[in-house]
Amino acid sequence: MADYFTAIQIPQQRSYNSIPFPSVLSPNPTITIATAVPVSVSHLTETIKTQKPFLDSLLHKTGAVIFRGFDVKTAKDFNDVVEAFGYEELPYVGGAAPRTNVVGRVFTANESPPDQKIPFHHEMAQMPEFPSKLFFYCEVEPGSGGETPIVLSHVVYERMKERYPNFVEKLEEHGLIYTRVLGEDDDPSSPIGRGWKSTFLTNDKSVAKERAAKLGMKLEWLEDGGVKSIMGPIPAIKYEKSRQRKIWFNSMVAAYTGWKDARNDPVKAVTFGDGEPLPADIIYDCLRILEEECVAVPWQKGDVLLIDNLAVLHSRRPFNPPRRVLASLCK
């Protein structure tokens, strides 16, 4: 392991094939004490640049890495950490969650009300273009709750395939269709309340239609100024070439259990690619599997969580304020 980092154990970690999930890195105390090397953000970012192959390898091996105990105090510090990795930024076009740009390539995470749970999903799995990596950063620790549970996607696929082979076979054959009604402007009371203007980064309906078409999305304009978006059929199961395994790459459970607000009925939000409704009992059993397999690490101020979006699903638990978690998406 690179000398600057040391792997630590935390109670919430799980082990898959003797590999800890997630990996947790802290400053190496023997190095920092012996050499008086600070754990400053500038030193962290320089170390990330020099140890990038090691960190990329670790992320590929584990799927998620938490950086804990480093002096990441502000959104700007977090932006510097993200920039140090050198990943290309992915513009947030087409996603459902309301977000606010904070600084640079850093945004708020989903701004839905604190009493609402955000179900498990791969980020933007309902879109043809999605981030390969996600960063999260805890600027303000939650009063209580507010964890960002994570779960290995291939484990979910394997359990679902074993329990519901016919269902999974149909998913692989037909994929999924996602349907969502967007208001004109953002609705901060909804976990999927991003309006069409911010979704497509325009006030012009013709431009929105053009940008939606590039994503493979069909728009149907409504009399109240809103729009119904229809995406799919798109695959619900992917083959992850670099790890040579199938992954549960979809937003099925999130849409079916969580895409609910004044405009949307979650049961109608996602169907099989042939238009047939999904079986509720299997969806909720999948949710139970996700909860059984997940790891929920309580946030500490300054934590940075790096997720491989092709390996790991994530969610958010309800919380008592305050809580401020920021995010950044990478191609």
C-alpha cells in the first residue's frame, strides 16, 4: 500500500471473498508522526496524483473507498480532492434529483426532505449516459441517521438470479421503461422534483426536446407546462467487462418504491420493456435483499466517499438535521 495511506477497519465493513467493503483509508500515523507530514488538503491532493494507480486499483478491487481523517473542511477542499483524481466531469443532464451547484464541479446531493428515504439505485441508471464514478463528501455531520448505504451490484444480481430466475431472464430480455412527469420548475419537496428546465438546462421546449432525443428520451408536453418523459426500453442488467460479471444496473426499486410525488405514481414509473407491469412482491423482496446486503457507515465530518458506479448501488436514509453532503459525478 502507498506509504501515505493506511487501511483501517470500521465496525460496519463487510467482507466478500476476503476483500473488505468498503475500503477505508486514513493518514498513515507512522509516516505523519515520524516526518511531521501534515494531513492538509494540499498534501492529500498531491498524494492522490502520485498514487493514482494504487487508488484506481483499490477502487476496482473493492468498489468503494472512504477517505477518513483528512483535513477536508470545505466544499472547495472537496472540489480540489475531486480534481486531483483527474476524472472527467459528467454534466448532470437528465437526472431526476434536484441539486444545486456549490463550487466548481461540486453539487449538493439529492435535496429531498430529511424525513424521506432515497431508495437504492445506480446513479442515472435510467439514462444511456451515466457516471462511472461518484464522489460524496460530508461537510456537516447528520444529527442522527442520514447514512448513505452502499451495496455491491453483482451480489444483488446473483441473489435475484438464484431466487427469481424467470423474472431476471425477462429483465435481461426486455429491459425496463421509465416514465416520469416533470414540472416546469424544481420541486424541493420531492426526491424526484427536478423540473424540466433544470433537467435539460434550458427554458426552451424545443431545445429540451432536442436534448432529450439525444438521450433516447421521448417527451410528451402537458397543458400545465410540465412534461411526461419516457425512457426505454433500456437494459436492466449489464455485463461489467472489467470484472467479468453481471450487475444489477437499474433504478427499478428506486422508481417503483420512491418515484412518488404530486405528479407521479411509482407503480407506473417503471415497467418491463414490453410494457407489462412489474410484480410488486418481487420488487419488495429485491428491496429486502438490498437492505440485507448493504453497508451503512455513519458519516463523519470530512469524510470523502468514492464509489464505482458500475459496481455499487447507493441510497440515503432519513435523518435529523443538520446534514450537508455534497456530490460530484465523473464520466
